[in-house]
Amino acid sequence: MDFIALDFEIANNDLSSACSLGMVFVEQNRIVDEKYFLIQPPGMKVDKSFTKVHGLTEEDLKDAPTFDEVWAEISDFFNTDILVVAHNAFFDMSVLKSSLLHYSLEIPEFDYACSIPISTRGLNGFKVGGSLKARAEHFGVELDHHHNALSDARACAEVVLRCIDLKKRKSLRTYCSTYSSIPVKSFLELKPQTSFYSKARSRKTNVRKTFNSVSISEITPSGTVFDDKHPLFEKNLVFTGELTSIDRTEAMQLVVDKGAVIKTGVSGKTDYLIVGKQDPTIVGPDGLSTKERKAHELMKKESKIKILKEEEFLKLMGTGSVSH
């Protein structure tokens, strides 16, 4: 196999609650097989807010095999010879690892990559949202049943294949090795997210929005040599809000490749706060996130923090300078 594209859906806030899995097998840049499984989640706990996303109910899952039974059928595919791909791979790899740990199963050794940076390279500069739906539409890939695990896995595979063809690369591994902004990571080394919602996150947050969350621990430099003259070199950056013209994962990868350090919260050590579009229903009518409010408070105390809007951030990344 060249690669396996997969997609999980979960039944509740616990990432070990896999309730469906889609797998698409690619050989010599052609889809050669597919597998789809319904999975009975531990304790049959099915949260209605998750059902609203993927449509699976307790009735659908009550007679399905448990994850350990499914794993017995598919485990041989996950080995050092295979590359696994998923859209927003950190989520799907976290579901896989959390499920393996829940059932005390051996953790396999294989590499994985995310189709967000893979497809970003295939955009050739076009500004397209990072969602699977947006990327599929751009590349002319049919996504007939979004959040059906097999439909999503198939769309993921086809988007990747479109990119390989557009860039005239022999295989996905060749494609990934061509671009330093596409990290290929070890599943063994993954530190998985275990809960869908963080404890601090309001349960009122739309479930669909959190499917595109990014884990800072997953963003590591593509190389070891940096330009020490770049303004972001050894600077501490924090992101807040949604970037509209570049995917958050890609933006984070770009800055760490400049030698910057990404932080989760604003502090006196923060150098730059990158501010994207905010949702007033979440942050409030003034449009300021908690991070931005704290940055303004610290700036009043002569903090060195610089707040950059998306346009300014992109200018900084592209030219190495920004107006103040």
C-alpha cells in the first residue's frame, strides 16, 4: 500500500469512544479497497450533541463490535511500511491511540501525516479554508455524506491523490519529503488528546467547530537550521481566533520553522499575539478574546507584546517586516 486514509467518528466527549471508522487503501496512487466499521463505544454512552454531527444513535451501535474486536481485524495494516493519512490527523490519531490504551492493546509503530498541510501545498497559493469540505470542493472531490467515516476517509484520500497528481510526484512519501512544511510523524511518539472538550471550554460551543482544533504539541520544526535574522526567531507567539486565509495548522508550522515558539496563553513573555476572526457569540460583543484582553492589560504595563491582525501576520511571514 502507498497509504491508508482513515476517519473516526466518536460517540461522546471521551476520545476512546470511537463509534465508526472508515478506511481507504491506496496502492500505486489508486484506491484499491475500502472498509467501514460501526463500533460500539465503551459503556454505550452516546451523546446527542455528537449524534447531531454524524447521525449515529444507540440503536445503530448496540449490536456493533467493540473497538478491540475491530482492531483484531485491522491491526496488521498498521506497521512500519505504511503511511496513514487523516484530515486533521491529530484528532483521528488521538482517537486511535486513546482507544488502544482503553483496551490495553499494544501500540503499533507507523508514521502518519495530516492532509491539511498536504492539500495546502496543492492549492498553489489559492486561499481555501482548511476543512475537508472546503478542500474537497476546491479539488473537485465528491463528499456525499460529510461526517460519515467512510465518506470522509474517501474524500481525504482523493484530495491527497489530486495533490500528488498536480505536483507530479511519484508517491505520497515523495510528495511529503519534497515540502518541509508537511511533517510525517511517529504514532508511537504521539501524546494524544483524550477529551474532545477541554474542562475550561463551554459545552455550549458548537461541536462542529472543535473538529478543527490544533494541538500545539503536534507542531514541531521541520528542520534544525533557522534564520536568526528573521523577526520571529526565538520569539514567543500566541494565536487567537480563526484565520481566514491560511489554515491554523499551516500558520503554526510556518512560525515554528522560523524558530519561533508557540504558547497557549498570553503572558509577560509573549512577543506576538496573532489575532484572527472572533465569534461574538463566544467572546462577547466587543469581539475581544480573553487572550487579547490580557495582552492589552499587559501592554498598559509597558509589555513588549505586539498584537498582529491576520493581514499583518501574513505580511510579516512574507516580507520579514511589519508596520507598527
